[in-house]
Amino acid sequence: MKLAMFGDLHYPMTVINRPDVLEARDAFFEHFLTAFLETEADYHISLGDLTNTGEIAEFEYIFQKVRGYGDRLRFLHVLGNHDTYTHPKAKLLSLTGQRRYGLWEEEEALVVVLDTARETRQDWSGFIDAEQLEWLESVMRKPSDKPLLVFAHHPLYGSTARSTEAMMSLDPSLDIRGVLSQWAGTGLYFNGHNHENSVVREGQWHFIQTAAPMDVPAFRIVTVEGGEVRVELHRLESEALTKWARTVGENMPYYEPYPSAEGNGTSEKLAVPAAR
């Protein structure tokens, strides 16, 4: 079983109106999305902030490309705080055909998608509503010897890099660790939001955070096979891609390139047993 994923794409419909910026935007996102969607995988997953301001045109740009692959592609989109800047979640889910949260049971692993986004621009921290939290607890109690792969936009407070900074994690008052601790097997929690690669282990859980593609042109590949879960960073090495990304990132609203996005050097890859 193989999954491809990225976080914090921040596709912007609005950028500074200069020919070089517009050309760089179109070239970067066309190149990155084609490389990602052409990658052979059972699931292609966005960890949220797929769009920059949540405009319908931004979603349509992405999902037009996704739908072009038809039934060959299973695309899961996790809602991020930028995705809900402009429209309510219900409208976005109707537009994209996605589920707000859910469980997909595969032969090799359990795949969980969470909704941690708020519907406000003033607070970009994460939150999980009571209904979803109760559902998540029921998932944690499922008897299974398969690894559990959880995909969310926000990290747990005090887990991955920058997650103790203001509004850079799930609300610390939520006892998410208490919920996750009920899972008896191997667990991996994937998130974005903080624009820095980071991998942290806490007991049977590994927390894997992925940088924004405009800062680090790459996406992650998760492979479950041979009794092991492997996580690798697939880089798209190109001077042109890096130049396009810099040009766009420096000339769009609500986005600042993050200089330490690469992380501390230990976040490139991970391999853990699929079962405890």
C-alpha cells in the first residue's frame, strides 16, 4: 500500500499583478501538481491549506486536475485554516465531494482523516468538535493489528516543530493525546500547518510534519509493506522550480516563506514496524 501526500500547497488565485509572478505561479503549480498526481499511489492526500484564501476558483483549479484522472486517483483533502477563509465548510465539501472526516479500512492499514480547521481568519489554531472527538475515540478502540495512519492539518500541542507557538497547534485544552493513547497498535499522525519538516516519537505514536512545497519542493511517500511502514521525502530537484516558488511565495498575500522549513535533518525519512 502506498500513499503520496503534501501539505500547505497554498495555491493562490491572487498574487501581485506582474507578468513574472503570474508566469511563475502557473509554472510552479502545474509542474508540482503534475509530478504529485502522476506518482503511483493508492491514495493522494492533501494535509490542508490546499488553497491560499479558500476562493472557489482556487479549489476549482486543483480539483479540475484531480478529476482529470478519473477513477484512477483517490484524492483525500484535509481541511486547513486557509481553506475556510472565505466559505463555510458545508459549501466547500459540496463543491469538492470530500468528507469532513472519516475512516478508510484497507487490507494493510487504517486511514483516518480529521477536520481540525476553524471557520474564522482571526484564529488559525486547530480544534476538533465534540462529535468528531467522540467518533475518533470509537476508532481508537477498534481491535486491529494494522497500523493507524491519521491525517490532519494541525499538530498536537508540544509535538512537532513550532507546535508550542501561538495558534500553531490544536487547542492545548483538547486531550487529544488521551484519545490517541487508546490505540493499542502502531500509530502515525501526519500534519502540516507549521511549514517545517519534523518527525517526533511519543510512545507508539510517530508525529510527522511536512513543510510547504513552496519552501521545500517535495512531497512524502508512505509505504506499508513487508511488516513495515516507511515514510520518505520525495524531492523535486530543479533550479527553475525553486526560483518559481520563491517568486510566488514572496509576492502573494497571507504567505511568508519560512527559512527553516527543512527542519533539523532527522525528518527526511522514517521506518517503523507495522504492528507492535
